[in-house]
Amino acid sequence: MARILSRYLLREVLVAWLAVTAVLLVILLTNQLASVLARAAEGGFPRTVVLDLVGLGVVRNLAVLLPVGLLLGVMLALGRLYHDSEMTAVVACGVEPLRIYAPIALLALAVAMLVGWLSLRAGPEAAAGVQTLRSTALQAGEFSPITPGRFRVFGGGSAVFYAESQAADGTLERIFVKRRRGDTYEITVAERARHEISPDRTLHTLTLFDGERYEGKPGSAEFRRVRFKENTIPVRVPPSSSGRFDIESVPTAMLRGRGDPEARAELAWRVGLPVMVFVLALLAVPMSRLRPRQGRYSRLWLAITVYFVYFSLASAARVWLGREIVPAPLGLWWVHALVAMGTLALLLAPGWIARRRHRENWVPA
């Protein structure tokens, strides 16, 4: 009977966890796709890299998504058992609480191993891939053809170019250019323009014909107006930042060899994510207990609130550790210990309350 119960609980929790994780994954994919497509529509990078960026972004954030999926999955599964009085029947049969925790702990172990692999290896590799791909795509996007009817940004935002139409020979017609040079802004309008790129792909040259240029400082009444037959505007492309990586993309092995606070904080965060899986899985068991006639979804808001408090506190501790506000030996362990002690208190509270009531109601013979 014990094995049948364990398999039954494991199946219920596993199905609920997979369903919740699938929903959260769809939400994550939607957000990632919307963000990447918005950048692609602005010309930030070619559309050919959209799927690669979305996939790498999902892998990068999956280690944070799986723990909350497990928390909600356990609460939904056990909440249904409490709501349908199945858990009451299980307890009435004399099943020890350890039998209930065993399948959940087994699933938590598997999820923790997956999260550990994602946070320690796959996640940093995906973050590095996102940075490299985004830098390369942005560099390539700087030299994509100018599309008439759409604004185009050059030189990291130092110049904005717009062409209303394009002639058959490739000449751009009815041009608008806004350019920033220090504190001075230049607004230029022209009838025609030609766009050229230097052989080393570091310089845009916009040659404007038959136009006017207005120069001045914002807020000042002084400005200059210049008419021209031909005006050349060079725009230097900023150097690629592909050689600079965020701390999230540094391999875990390299973090271990570094002694700076930022590396210690990042390493503590990665190691703490599998621990978070266990803490949330055990925390879901006492939070899923329902009173008679209580709705099966009535405590989901509590689970979501606890998760956000837990995650926010861990994120804050990560920042504090990086700024050396928290001592290095404490790391992020104090956050996990605090939530674990709260979980232990919730687990022991029913037995403690029952014993206290028994002592109060006991009458000596």
C-alpha cells in the first residue's frame, strides 16, 4: 500500500508540476519573443537571429522558472487531494507524514539536479551566447540596407536618418536627418541622399543633395541656418563590445578562481538555486493544507506571495554580498536558512498544537 500511495502522489505532483511549468514556459516564450521581435522591428538586429535569441533567453531563465513551477505544482496536487478528502482518508489509514514527503522529496531532488546543471553550466553558456549573438547582430544591423519610410538610428543613437522613398537607381529621396554633436543638434532636410559604407565597415557616409541644415542648442534662441547643394555627414560606428561579458556569462569554474565580491555573489546565487528548489518543495506541503469546504485554489496567492518574498530577499542578499554589506561567509545561506526554519515551523505546528490541546483537555481520573 505504501508503494502504491507513493507512486500515486508522485504521479499527481509530477503531472501538476509539468502543467504549471508548461504554462510558465509559454508566458516566458511570449515575453522573450515580443522583446526580440520589437528589437528586430527597430532594425537593432536581423530577423534571422530571433529564434536563436529566444531559445538562449529561455535557457538562461529556466533555472528561475522551475522552482516556482514545482512550488505551485505541489500545492495544486496536494490541494486537490485535500479538497477531495483523499488526504483525510490517507491520514485516517495511519499513513505517516514521511510517506507523503518521500515522493515530493524525490521529485525535488530530480528538479534540483536539473536546476543545478542549468544554473552552474547551461545558464552561463546561454548568457554568453546571448551577448555574443546580440553584439554580432547589432553590428550587422548597423550595416543593413536603409528602408524608405522607416527611421534608422546610426552610431549608437548619435544620428537618426529618415528617407520617404527610394528611386530606381537606389538614390534616397526627401531626407530628414537629426544629428547630435556634443551639446549641439543638427536638423537637416534634403531632396536626395546617397548612403555609403567604408571598406572596413566602421564608417557610414551620408551624402545629402539640395537641402538645408539647422544648427543650435536646445533651449537657446541662437541657431544657424545653412543652405547647401551637397553635404557629407560621416557617422562612426561604435566598436563592438563582444569582448566584454557580464558576470552572469562567466563560467562557474572561472568564478571559483576569482576572489572579488561580485564573483562570490554570483557563485552563491548559482549554488543557491538548487537549494531553493528543496526549500520551496517542502514549504508547499504545509501551505497546501486546506480546511473543510475551502477551495482548492484558495492558498495559491499565499504561495505566490511567499515565492516573491523569498526570491526578492535572495536577490537583495546577492546585491548586498556583491557590495560587501553582508559578510562573505554568510553568503546567501542565511536567506535559505531563514525560509527553511519557517518551513520547519509550519511542518511541526500541527503536531505541537494537537499536543497542547490534548494537555489542556486532559482530565485526571
